[in-house]
Amino acid sequence: MAENEKGSVVPSEEMHAFVLRCMTRVGTPDHHAKALADLLTAADLRDHYSHGLNRLDMYVRDIQSGMTAHDTEPSVVKETAATALVEGNNVLGPVVGRYCMDLAIQKARQSGIGWVSARGSNHFGIAGWYSMRAMEQGMLGMAFTNTSPLMVPTRARKPTLGTNPLSLAAPGQGGDGLVLDMATTAVALGKVELNDRKGMNIPAGWGVDSTGKTCTDPKPVVESGGLMPLGGTEECSGYKGYGLGMMVEVFCGLLSGASYGPNVRRWKTNDRPANLGQCFIAIDPSAFAEGFANRMSDLMNHCRNLEPVEGEREVLVPGDPERQHIEKCQQLGGIPYHPNQIKYASDLAAELKIQPMKTL
């Protein structure tokens, strides 16, 4: 993000309140709106701007159009002591995800592990938000979701799998912890779209054209091609990203009976409910060897204390960049936003006839 300009810092409490104002204005129940506000605020605090305020209008439109339900709740279809299948009933993804992770945590307290798969869900934002919910209870948390088909499998021509993110949060000592949150594609589609708007090429390995060939011009990738799996080309082990994306699909779409792979509706289309599949896992480390948090901290600190390569200041572990951004926000007194993001929020407020988001 570029350097802040005057008026582009928003207190996190105000960002949260703005989401509530937007969502309740279009008829979202207060507790559903709060789940979404918690998620979007956390995303921007953690420097995942693509999944925070940036996505707010999508949720607003889905409620306005009736494409996402606002008058029902997730429900359990079947369960055992350690597992559950949840029907999301087409409500907001963060509502489904929070319900499922809390259920997984409850089962992990009783059985050592809780595994919950959901169907009938929607876009759920950053996967790490759900994993960290378990970590805050001293547990390991994992979260997965399938998405609209954007990934072109290795040796193929057509997008078939989603970006299919996965997340793991594992507690260390003193509030420290590992937080891995990643897509199984080389990059998010938004990065390719941004280069297209700027008229800039993309690195080889990000995307392919309609023939399945590596492409450095972003336009064919956005218009008729797709994203490459994590790793890029086959020579650079892109088939491993393809395999990880398939694993996420097994956990999410196939186990739950949701839409899967090429059957998920295309990105930015609303011809039918998304019916996304998601998976949430909580693991109580006390069911295994004692001292997990000590070993987790020891491993993370060993990596952090490694001598960095020339030109670099430090070695990080997953979750450290996000912690650094949270500290930056605390120093600024709020979340820094580009002026265009503030304008976007102001335009949305004017459209909905609500109080605009206040900046410092």
C-alpha cells in the first residue's frame, strides 16, 4: 500500500461499525452482520485488504438481491462425537464458518478432535480467521474452502478448481502462534486484475491463456485463461499446488456434498446460489504429547533467529507479517486505507443512505 494521505486512517472500531451500518441497512440480522464485520475488520488489520473492506459491496449485493439468505441459520444434518455435517442454508459465509468452527471446538474439547464439513455456504473471507478462533482456545485450528473455478490444472487448458485456500493456526507460548493462510494457486486473481488495469505484465507462472500456455500478458489470463497452481509450471512443481487444491476440494466439496470443482458457479456470476463447501478442524493438543506450545515456540524462534540472507533484515514465520501490520495499525490509531478505498466506502454509504465511514 502507498504511503498514507491525510484522512486515510480509520479506527478499527469505526470500520467495524461501518460494516454493521451497511449490512443492517439491507436487512441483515444484527448477529449475522457482526460476524461479517468481525471478519472484514480482522482481514484489513492483518493486511489482507483484498478480503476486507474491498469485498463489502459483494456481501451487500448478495443480501440485496436475495442471492444470499438473511432469514435462516446454519443447521446440523448429521453428527458423531467428533464430526458433523452442516447445512449452511445459504447464509453469509462468515456466519456458517463461525458456527462450524465453534462446533468443531466443542467436539475437540470432548473428543480431542472436531471435524466439521459444511455445504450451502458462501464466500467466507480469510481462512485464517476461523483457524485463529480455535487457536485462541489453545487448540490447533484448520480451515478450508472451495471457490469458483479459477485454477487451470497442470497440463490442462480450462479452469477447473478454485483458489481453494487452506489455513493452520497453532498456539505457541505467551500468545505467540503460527498462522498459515494461503491459496493453492500461484496468486490471487485480484493481483492479475490489478496488473491488467495498470497495463503491466505479470511474471511467468502466474497465469495461462485460453490454450493453457504460460502468459505474461494479464488480459488473456483474466478474460479467457486462468490461474496457475501454486508453483507455476510443471517444471517448477506446479503439480504440487494442483494436488493441494484437489485435497482442499476433497475436504470441502466432496465430503459435504456441496458443489465442487467445475460445478461451482463462476466468479462474479449470480445465476444460482454458490453452494460452497467448507471444512473446519479443531485439535486439542493435550490429547497428544504434553508441551506442544513449548515446542511450537521453540521451532518458530529457531527460524526467526536464523541468519538472514544478504539484503534481508529478518527471517519470518507464517503469521509474522500480519502481526507486524497489526502493530503498525496500533501505532497509527487505526487501519490505513488508500484514498480510493475511502471513496469507495463513501460511495457505498451514499448509495445506502447511511453515515459514511469516519477517518482520522
